[in-house]
Amino acid sequence: MEGDILIILSGGDENMTNFHIHNHANQENPLLHKHVPVLGLDVWEHAFYLLYKNEKGKYVENWWNVINWDKVEEGYNHSLANFGQK
């Protein structure tokens, strides 16, 4: 697994009501697919190798401890206000 892992909002119509976990490789922009990122995780080697070497699982495990959930909620609410629930 390489690239960016994103939790995104998406919707088939104008309502952004669905959450998805999506793996974006090669700097693919989720906005091109009408997906709004809510939370992202960089799993390219440059993100973890200096501290974790080849222990990507340990990097992901520790990543959960540094998420600012207040900011995630703020971004989610902003996304709903600007892209969904029309």
C-alpha cells in the first residue's frame, strides 16, 4: 500500500452524504472525482521511513494518536456546509 489514504465525502447527487475510504496513488487529486477529503494519511515511504524504517504498521498505529479530532470535525462541517446538503 502506497500513496494517500483518505476518508472522503462523496455523493451521487448534490448531497455529500457518503463516507468512503479511498487509496489515491501518484498524487491523484480527489476533488477531480468530486470527492471531498475529510481525513488523510500519507503512506509513501518519505512519510515514515526516517522514524519507523520498514515498520509501516507501527507508523499507522501511532498516527491515530496524533489526529486532531476537533480539526477533523471542523473540516467535516465545513465540507457539508459548502459541498453537501443542498
